[in-house]
Amino acid sequence: MSIAVLRLLFDVGLLVLIWIVQRIVYPSFLHYDATNLIKWHRQYTSRFTFIVMPLMLGQLGISIYQLIMEINLYTVWSLIIILLIWLSTFLQFVPIHAKISNGNVTQKMLDSLIKKNWIRTFLWTALFLYSMFVTAL
């Protein structure tokens, strides 16, 4: 299996994952009362981290490897997009999830979580389409 195909597998995995989060998981938070959401959220985040972190680390690692092996428009832009996703994840979403897990839940925060996540959804979608296009060439 080529490194480009392996990279595409990580990209598609994260694409599917972010769309599930955006269209199903985060909107479902609006249907819990605060007590049940906090309880569920603590389980959800630990379980979800076990799935998403290996995918994100794999995508980042392969992207860095591709950049080291060949510097071109695709490898540079891919890494930039991935770094933007990481920044968004750790500067915006990890703090929001920490607040929810610590019992600080508001309707405004949950609405913000859904709205802000469109940025990551767009970035991972664009990255997948870009990788698919480059891999198909």
C-alpha cells in the first residue's frame, strides 16, 4: 500500500468521523438535561478520544512524512490545514469539552460547539477532497 493511499484512509476516516459528530453527536447534546449530559459527556469524551486521537496522529505523522519526502503545494497545504484543525481542536474544542465535563453547561455553549465545529468539518472535508484529487492523478 502506498503512503498516499494510507494517507487517504486517514483522511476519509476523519471525514466520516467529523460529519457524524457535526450532524449527529453534537446536536444530540441539545436533547439532554444538564445532569445527564454531564454524565454522558464524561463517558463520551474518553471513548471518543480513543478513536479520534490515533486517526489525528496518523494523519499528522503521514503528512509530515510526505512533506519531508517531497515539498510541493499538496504537502505544504495539507500540513497547514491539519495544523489549523489541531489548533482549532485544542484551543477551542478541548476547553469547551472540559467545561461541559466539569458541569458548566449552557445552551449558548452547546450552540457554539455546533457552530464552531463547522470550521473543522469544512477543513477536514476540503482536505479529503484535496487528497482524493491528488491521489487520483
